[in-house]
Amino acid sequence: MTAASPPRPVAAGRPVIVVMGVSGSGKSTVGGLLAERLGVPYAEADDFHPAANIAKMSAGHPLDDTDRAPWLAAIADWIAERGDRGGVVSCSALRRRYRDRLRQAGPPLFFVHLDGPEELIAARLAARMQHFMPTGLLQSQIETLEPLEPDEAGAVVPIEGGPQQIADRALAALPATPV
Ligand SMILES: Nc1ncnc2c1ncn2[C@@H]1O[C@H](COP(=O)(O)OP(=O)(O)OP(=O)(O)O)[C@@H](O)[C@H]1O
Ligand SMILES: O=C(O)[C@H](O)[C@@H](O)[C@H](O)[C@H](O)CO
């Protein structure tokens, strides 16, 4: 019987940054900028949804835990593939258990929670064109959100101001040492 190979050491590498928050908080906008500024790949969480999830949200129904399970698994696979080379992925990651699922992927994660007043988010959603997510789902997103807990590596970043300003804030919030 051969011994199992030891897990790949990732703790000393670059963390994968998960840009989290409710729909319309700016995850895609800020996530893309962060990846550019850090010189690492970016992944858009919406690209990992099964078609049924997109159809459900488009029809105005919030996803439940069962719907989100395969989506989180696919994002976790992307994170695992990054290993210790870093990356940025947008993902609402609204509940603690969803974030636990992503942490199971292996690489160290740092969560950037984009947070701001409901009116500001609603106004940005109302102005957004050509997106499947109805503004009416914002309320359920807010109700589902469980804020980062003290033992979770991450930071809350306010979303007032322009995208570059928010990206600057997020960059300043990143840990200087491995998470
Ligand atoms: N700082 C900002 N100032 C003004 N508009 C912004 C800002 N950030 C994002 N937006 C705009 O607000 C809308 C929502 O942003 P974005 O799509 O990045 O949010 P999201 O969190 O990725 O949403 P979803 O989860 O629904 O995909 C977009 O139209 C975007 O262009
Ligand atoms: O967990 C969820 O309910 C979903 O991931 C949503 O957050 C959407 O994917 C996104 O916000 C729409 O773009």
C-alpha cells in the first residue's frame, strides 16, 4: 500500500481574492480592476451558474442552497486550480456556509465584501443595462447576506465613489502577509 501524497503546500502563496456582496454591489466591476492591478486572472461567478439558475433568477426567483451547490462547487474548482498563484473571483458568497464551501477548495482565500447603502445599490442596479438579474431580487440578497465573521480572512470595503477609488480601497485592505 502506498502512502497518500502530502497535500500541496499553499499557505505561503498568494491568496485568491473573492469579491463578495449582494447583486449590484460592484463585484464584477471592482473584481476586474483588482485582477488587473494585481496581474492575476479574473473569474466571473455568473459564468459558473448552470443554465437553470440563470433561468430561475431571470424569472424573478431567488436561488436556494440546492441551486447554489453546483455553482459553488464549480467556483471552488476554479479556486483549487489557482493553487498558490493567486486570482480574483467575484462571488456573492452571501452565507457563511457558502464561504466555508469555497475555503474547502484549499488555497488561502481573502474575502473583499463590497458593502453600501441599499439605495445606492438599487440605483446602480436600476441603471444597469442588459443583465439577467432583476432589481427586485436585491431584497432577498440583503436578507440572505451573512456578514464576514471575525475568524474569516477578509475586509469590508465601502462602495461609495468610483470604481477605481473602490479598487484602491480594496487593495489597501489586502493582507501584507500570507493569510
Ligand atoms: N463605483 C461605481 N460607481 C458607479 N456605478 C458602478 C460602480 N460600480 C459598479 N457600477 C455599476 O453598477 C452596476 C452593478 O455593478 P456590477 O455589475 O459590477 O455588480 P455585481 O455585484 O457584479 O452584480 P451582480 O452580482 O448582479 O452580477 C453596473 O451597471 C456597474 O457598471
Ligand atoms: O447567490 C446568488 O443569489 C447569485 O449568485 C446571485 O448573487 C447572482 O449570481 C448575481 O448576483 C447576479 O449577477
